[in-house]
Amino acid sequence: MKKKVLKIIIPLILVIAIIIAIIVFRNNSQPKIQLLSEVYNQLSSNSSYQFQKEKDANNKTIIARDGNNAVIDNYTSGTHTTTIIKDNTTTYITHEKEEYYIYNNTNIDINVVESWLTDVVSREYTTGEEKIRGKKYYYEEYQGTTMFTDTNVLNDDESQVKTRFYFDKDNNLVYIKTIFSQMEEETLKIEISSDIDKSLFEIPSEYMEISID
């Protein structure tokens, strides 16, 4: 009788031990720091970087910082515009018309991405894991909308909106998902690089300057 009991108890103990080990491993593998804050610190300490958020091929934004110069290159449903802040001037380019406008002595904040992050990192957040495109990622979830979203959804109740920032195994920010409701959400692919596309800062030579009265 004792042998039969032991045969049942021993495998049960092993199963429990394995479950506990898995839980401990998962807890130990979870970051103990706020990863979004680390992204903010990384960009704030680097005067040159390129940030891209992409909804699809027709809807994406590239923000590049190069010292005291910055560029915002925006594609929205077939419309392509570029704002260049360089040498104390701001140039606005409309690529479909092949035209550009120059504004002198404008005071525009070149720390665009850092400003967006500042609005989020001070909020309380929860963590979890979720699969995106078949791959599991760790995420930090913050309440409310952020400046990262591309979708224009009017929602008076911010408590119903959640924004998740997803990180890969190297703690790189790779996706941002805004959950507006059970039926409405937006997922953006994120790329952050120290390599800058210098051509973004140049005005195509064939474009015409439009004077501002």
C-alpha cells in the first residue's frame, strides 16, 4: 500500500517542482526595470538617431535627429510631407507638388520622440506577454492614448484606452499597440537606429520654393 502511495506522490511532487521552476524562471526573466524609461534615456543621451513608426507601407513616420538638426518625414495614405529643422530655419516640403516653404527663426522642439515618451513614462503601468505575428514579446501597458498613434479615434473616456509597448529579448522597442476598444486597435512597427538617412535633410534640387508673404 505504501509503495502505491509513494508511486503516486513522487511523480506529483516532481510535477509541482517543475511548475514552480517554470514560474520562478519566468519571473526572473522579466525585466525588473521600466524598459520604456530606458528607451527615453537612450535617446536623450544620443544626439543622433533615427526613429521610425510604421502602420503599413502607405502610413509611416520617420523622425531623425542629427545634433541640432531634425527631420520629420511623414507618409499618410498617399500624401508625403517632410519638415526639416536645420540651421535655425524650418523647411516644409510637399512632395506631391514638388514645392517647399522656408520659415526663418522658428522655435520648434527637435526632441520630438523624447517629448512623446515624457508624456508616457510617468504613468503607472502593468506588464505581460503577447504574441505579435507569431512571436512572443514582453510588453508594458500604459493607460490612455499617446502621441505615437496614427489612428484618429475620438474617445472621451481615456480609461478605456490602453497603449502597449513591446520589447524583444534584447529589450529593444519593436511594436506599439493602442487598444481603443474591443473592436478597434492599431499596431505600429517600431525601428530605432543610430544610422541616419542623411538624404532626409536635403531639399530635392528640382523642387520649387514658394515664398511666404
